[in-house]
Amino acid sequence: MKTIISIILTVGLIMCQAALAANPKLGGSRFLPSNPKIGILVFDGVLTSDVTAPLEVFGVASRKTWFSNYEVITIAVDNQNQITTEEGLKLYADTWIGAHPEVDVLLVPSSYSMKPLLENTDLISFIKKTGAQAKWMASNCSGAFLLAKAGLLNGKKATTWAGGESGLKSQFSKVDVQFDTNVVVDDKVITSNGSLVSYQAALVLLSKLSSPSKAQEVSEAIQYQRFSQAAF
């Protein structure tokens, strides 16, 4: 009899836990909260530093106790396990947009050939849908054009690659384009010039997700401050 009662209680507990996980209103919060995710879009021809800079910044941060709960994933635009960057670096993708991954932060990088990406309705739909629920959206270089195409920059200040500001302004008149500015933060959207500035943008985003002092800690770990001291 005790064994039967024990089984009944165990089954009841499991069912209760499942109900709480499925409906957070029943218990005030999810029973098993998932780790926050930072998603970085990747595709053939993506500019390497647009992706590797945030991967390094958030990778170093994730080894800190104060950021260890964050998970960084790469999201392919097409259903492929591996992509090749513009500069020839091969990167593995954790998932793809067709799997509809949910992330707390989405970073959109760039390519020298943006037209196919801008005409990819599935990609634009994914960016738009993600932007509606994510805590932060970010872009490097001409990735801003994709955010703008998805309507996420309407009425917001934003920038793109140095020299491409006029193109962004002419194509998307609802965007308040900022010229000669490395990184622009408006509401929950961060845009940057890309290339090496991608490091600065990632550190700015990290400061928003944690604190300026924590971002400074990572900056010192990767010796970012030495950029201003570089001699050629």
C-alpha cells in the first residue's frame, strides 16, 4: 500500500511540475527557466569580424560567473551545418532560421552582397518576429539594412558601415541615420559600423546585458584598450 501511495504522489508531483513549466501564471515563474540565448546570424559570405568579434567578447564573458548562464548560438540563414565567411573561415551553425529558434538577443552581421539577403522573405520574417520578443537587437555593418527592411529601425537612430549611411538613409527614409558614428544605441537596438568596430559594439551590448564595469573587465581580458595605442 505504501508503495502504491508513493507512486501516486510521485506521478502527481511530476504532473504539477509539468503544469507549472507550461503555464508560468500558475506558479508565478517557470519551474525550469531556460538560459538566456544570444543568437548570431551566419551565412555564406558573411564578413568574418562581424561574427568573430561578438563570439570572442561573449565567449570570454560566458567564462565569468556573472555571465555563465548565457548561451551563444549561431543561426544559419539556410538549412546548412557549415558556412564559409567572405574571408574563407568555416564556421559551424548550431541551428537555422527554419527551426524558429527563440533568442533573447539577435545580432545581424553583413555581407558585400546584401541583395539576396534583403530579398529573402523568410529571413526578414524571422528578424521581424524575433525583434518583437527579443530584449535586444543588434547589427554590424550593412546588417542594419536587414533590421531596417524588417521595420525595426523605423523612428530610431541607427548607423551602418562608414560610407554607407547615405544609402541607408535613401532606402529607408523612416530611419534617423547617424553619420560618422561608430555605435548607436536607441531603445533596445544597437547598430555599428562593423569590422573592428564590431568589438566595440559587442562590448556596448555586453554592458547593457550586465554592467559597464563587467564589460570593462572583458575589454581588459581581450586587451581591447590597446587599439588606441597601436602604431603602424
